[in-house]
Amino acid sequence: LSFVLTIFVAVLAIACPCALGLATPVAIMVGTGKAAEMGILIKSAESLENLHNVDTIVLDKTGTITSGHPSVTDIVLLDSSLDEADFLAEAAAVEAGSEHPLAQAVTEKARQEGLDFPRAEAFEAKAGRGVKADVNGHTCLAGNIAFMEENGLLGDEPVAGRCRETAKALAGEGKTPLLFARDGRLTGMIAVADTIRDSSITAIRRFEEMGLHVVMLTGDNRVTAEAIRKKLGIEEAVSDVLPTEKEANIRALQEKGHKVAMVGDGINDAPALTRADIGIAIGAGTDIAVESADVVLMKDSLNDVATAIELSRAVVRNIHMNLFWAFFYNILGIPLAAGALYPAFELRLSPMIGSAAMSLSSVCVVASALRL
């Protein structure tokens, strides 16, 4: 009876599921803590685990790949009755009501030139196209080529042909051409360019090394998008995307079987961030983007996206390793505690040793997780 009780107590001591129970939560806790140290806020354990399954990274352009602080590079006059200062002042007046970074670049240029521009009235904005407003009694338009075509301002006349050629040339340099019109006549064009973050170039190289497919989403025209794609070495660029179409692009990738991570910063990115398997927001972005995301980058660097994925992969590997060794430990320890060696060698495990062995397994699992 004493032998049986000893064996029974020894088995109970070593066959504790603590190590198996600790394998996952400890690794998750250490992983999220390490991410926080690096300025990466991961909102849930599920998000940290799901990151390692991602095979496609979708990047918004403005404010994500680029700094989000574009500046005016070229001013082209199409109306000989206007001088550059008058044209820029009128353009700034039209764009002053918009919160788009490109519009803000125009108004900032006017302020730098010391120009006073009038207050626009009856302001209207069409998402992904342009704006319309009344300035000094004139109906003024500002926007992309598609917006001007929709308003019948790019027909077959010579000025329209010149406008298209100039816009194409500017777009080929990676700049975004903004067209302006007054009372149904084109007045000029302003080219705006956004600086690419140094971290974006490095991050895209890291994505490729990790075997991830990279897609850039932008509202820019095809020529501009292609120029930026080639400059960065991105595999795929989707251009002329309206704010309402970003979510549809994410859904289309998911329907093809991809696990998608979306990186964005603006209000128009929120539906796409929610739709993606993992939504990643730039910390300096809008509140609604941050709220919609699963992961928030506090340092505004795309390198942190690659780091978060690498960390997720390391955490999942650690979990698998912990589970394997905890299970393997019990597979060996339980027969030993049950007296498997007693018939041949008359060896049995003391309950005290069994208790120490049980504690050791838990200590090993925690120590393994702390290696992260």
C-alpha cells in the first residue's frame, strides 16, 4: 500500500498541466511587452498571433509611405491673363476649405510667398476628385484630370492637349498635378510632391526578404503611381483609388485567399483597416484610423510593421516550442513517476522529486518565453 501511495503521489506531482497552460499566455505577454518597448501597440493577443499568417501588405501612400507633408514643386499657367501670384492666390483660396494634404500644400505655398487670398464661398468637395468654390464671384474648380473631364473642361482644344501632356510629364516624375479652372476655363496647374520616408525604402526591402507581397494603394493617377512604384521597387501599385474603394480592394485580395495587413493613417483608411485581417495604423494618423486598427505604430515608421511581423513569428515559434517540450517532459516524467523503471532497476521517483520536477517544467517554460 505504501508503494502504491508513493507512486500515486509522485504521478500527481509531476503530471501537473501548469507548463502546458503557461506555454501560450507567457509568450504572448512577453511578446506584447517587447512590442510596447519598441513603440508598437498591439491591442490583443489574437492580433499578435494572427500577424504571423500575413502574406500580403497593403500600404496607403500619402502619410504612410510618404511623410504626409507634400510641397509645391511646379506652377504652370494656362491662362495668359493671369500672373503667377494671382493664380496662386486664387488656387489657395479654393483649396483653403479642404483638409487634404495636397490642398494644404497649395495654401502653405501661398503663405510662404506672402500672398493674401480671399475667402471662398459655397465650398464643395468630391472625394477622390477635387473641390469647387466661389471666389470673388467666380466659380472655381480644383482637382485631378478626371474631375476636369467630368466637368467638360478637357475637350479637343489646344490648351487641353497641352494640359494633358504637361500633367503626364509631371506625373512621370512622381509628382501629383492639380488642375485649376475659373468659370469654365482652365487657368493653370500646380504640381505637388510628397517626400518618401527613408524608413519606407528599408521596410519594403524587409517585406520582400520576408516573402511578403507588397501592394500600394493610391488615389494618384496611373503614371504617378507607376513612377513611385518603380522608385520604391514595390511589386504592385493600384492607382486612381477612391476613398470608398479601399475596403473593396482589401476584400478582393482576401477573396483570392490572401491574409492581408493594411497600413494606413487617414479617415478614409478606417474601413479598409477594419476589413483587413490585421489593421495597422500610423500613430500620428487620425483618431478613427487608430481606433479601427489592431496594431498602432507610435514612431510612424514602416520598419515597425516588419518588426511586428517578425516578433509575431518569433512568439508563435516560442509557443510551439514551449508546448512541445512541456508535453515531451510530461510524456517522459509520468511513466518514470508511475514506476516504469521499478521492475527492471527497482527505481522509483520520490513525490518530493516529482514536485520539484513539476516546478522545474514551469520555470523552463517561463524562461523560454523570456528569451524573446
